[in-house]
Amino acid sequence: MTTTPTPGPGATSLAARARDHLWMPFTRHSVYEEGGEVPVIVRGEGAYVWDEAGRRYLDGLSGLYAVQLGHGRTEIAEAMARQAAELAFFPIWSYAHPRAIELAERLADLAPGDLNHVFFTSGGGEAVESAWKLAKQYYKIVGQPNKHKVISRSIAYHGTTQGALSITGIPGAKEPFEPLVPSTIKVPNTNAYRAPETLQDDEKAFGRWAADRIAEAIEFEGPGTVAAVFLEPVQNAGGCFPPPPGYLERVREICDHYDVLMVADETITAFGRIGDTFAMGRFGVTPDIITCAKGMTSGYSPMGAMIASERLFEPFRHGSEMFLHGFTWCGHPVGAAAALANLDIFEREGIHAHVRANEEPFRRTLERLLDLPIVGDVRGAGYFYALELVQDKATRETLSAEQSERVLRNYLSTALFDNGLYCRADDRGEPIVQICPPLIIGQTEFDEIEQILRAVLTEAWARL
């Protein structure tokens, strides 16, 4: 039995109830036990959300890299309601329903190359888990049972399930749950700002160097043991690392040479974030598998997918073979209806073209902040950018652990929100502020983001 707690000083009823009963992911609950108030968001419209006190915030993180079309899209909500009234749920384990069929067909049409087979999941971590399991089972079926290892990049985030977390390259996120699934190997990421000194002025050479570390790892482990390389087209964790010129092409070449699957984790970068349905399509490289989620429904319903090539599906066309894997909510009818309505709006409103047209204005607006001593680098692509914070721009010296704790965690995260901008201040790699707004915004909102960042980062520098 539970009792209704008495709200503490300054705490609302909802905030107190959240504090006492809601276990929030990746959250230091001590902040709220010691008197901090849980922010309670109650409404959203367009690029903005409101808390229960009526304060407005620009959603500079698209919820969590998901709300591509903004909040309050009744067209998507209405499509979900119609589907729930018609068929709220039925599994697609040896069965099908119209929305799953329509969405699979549409995604296959939008995916690059011959990625024609769509395996639905509830989210990105499940999609990554599915891709690794498919790679392992595929190679067993075709007579290469020793190919099971995975190569991924330093600081990359691929999910929290045991398999996806093993592929993740963030040591602090993994340590509490070790031992994890073995046979995962880490290689350098594409943070050009932190490239080896001899390569800092040559992005193409840096890209070749970083890609060749993958070939080196495959050789070291033995090509007959490596099943897949997982990478995000633009890496999220660590701060929006775009691929250097030629990098993805070289990785594709390496994977082909060693018969290793190239898996593009597009959980964040798909559905317009980089200006195309899939970022790999915009970069002109076709992987063997794409994993995706988040923006597929613009966050209106949990939905993810693994999209695989004809080659990988072929062994499952015959005899008694089946992919021994699945989730209850695969291809959920209501989620699929949300995704189809979402894709309709993308086409009707020309969202991809809007992102491509505004990519450079957005970048230039954020680059104004390079005049601040604390901002060392601005990087990213599409509507996906990060500012890397430093204590010395000349030497690129990063913040110390103490400075990061005091300034980034204990000041920036709260101050940005208090000043009307919801975004992410993060130090899983180097300390960064990450901006990933809804794809519908333009110069007015770019300027608002820049002004809030300028004020808060100026104060952060004073506190170093």
C-alpha cells in the first residue's frame, strides 16, 4: 500500500509524486531527494513544450532525438486512434496486418540499394540487438560459424540491452553491468577535432586513417571471426561526429574485402535528421543492414526496425530456416499507423528539402558561438550539432573532471533549461552541448537557440 506524500517546499503535487514513485532513466535521483524539483512537462506544440507552471521551452533535443515534425501533430494522433479502433493489436509472428505490410513496403522503397526486408522492433536498442543476432545466425547458416565478433567505435552509443550495450563504446555505461557479451572490439571514432596532431589539417587523411583502424582490427582478430562493423553515419555520443570525406566509402570497401557486414545504426540519423530518409542514402553508401527507430513515428509511438539486404534474407526463404528472434510488439498496428502518417507529412511538407536548405544557416548561426572562449568546436550535419567545450582554445585542452562536474553537470544542464532551452549537456566523451531540434524550425528559432546558449555559456566560462 502507498500513501500520498506531502509535497516538500516548492514541490508541486506532480513533482512530489514523480520524486517518490517514478524511477527515471539515467537520472541522479539524489538531486530531487535533496530538494530539487522534477520538471514536469505537460504540453507540446510545434518546436516548444510547456511545464505545469506554464513556462515555455524550445525543444532543442526533439524530445530525445525523435520528434522530427514537432509536437501536437493531430494528424498522426488521429491516424493512431483510427487504427486502435479498427485493430489495436495483433502479432506478426507468422501473421500480418495491413499497416505492418504497408510500412514495411514503404521503408524498403525508401532504403538504399536492395535493403528490402524490414524486421520491426520497439526501438533502436532492440534493432541493434536484432542486427547482431541476424549477423551471427546468417553466418552459421552459410557455413561460417566462427564469424560472430563485432567492431564498433569508441564512445559510440548503441543501446542498453546486454548485446547492444556490449557494442556501445562508453566505458562508464558498461562497467556496472559487466561481464557483458564477449567478442566486441572498439576502434577510433571520427572526432576530427581530437584527431592525431599530424592529421588535424587533413580531414580526408584522417578519415582514411580512422577507417583503416577497422581493417587493422579485423586482421588482428582474424577475418574468419568478425561478423559485422556497427557505426552511426553521424556519431551521437561524444558530440555529433560526421564522417570525414571518403570514410564511409572506405569502410564499405573494407567490409566487402573481408566479407564483414556493414551495419549503419540510424536510430538518430534516419527520417530527415541529416536531410534524407536515411543518412546513408545522403552520403551515398549502401550498408548491409540499417537499424532505425525514433523519428520513424516522430516520437508519437515506440517503433523501430532492422532493414536487411536481399543477401541476408535469402537463406531464410528456403526449407525450415527461420530467424529465431522477435518481440511481442514487432510491427504494432498503432505504431505502424503513426509511422505511415509521419511519412505522409514528410512528403507533403518537403521536410528533407527544408533540412538541406537550412543546414548551413543553422551551422553558421551556431558558429557565431566560436567567439566564446569556452567553445572549441562546432560540428555536425543536418539538424544535428554539438559544441565541444574547452578550457583553452589554443591547446584544445578539455575541461578537467572537476570542472565538468561543477560547470557542465551542476550548472549548464539546469541553466539551459531555466533559460528556456531543452538540450543536452553531456560528458560521456569530451564535454559538449548537443542541439537536435525538430526539423520544422528555421532562422527565428536558430537565433533563439544561439542567444540562450551565448548567455549560459558566457556564465559557464565565468564559473570555470
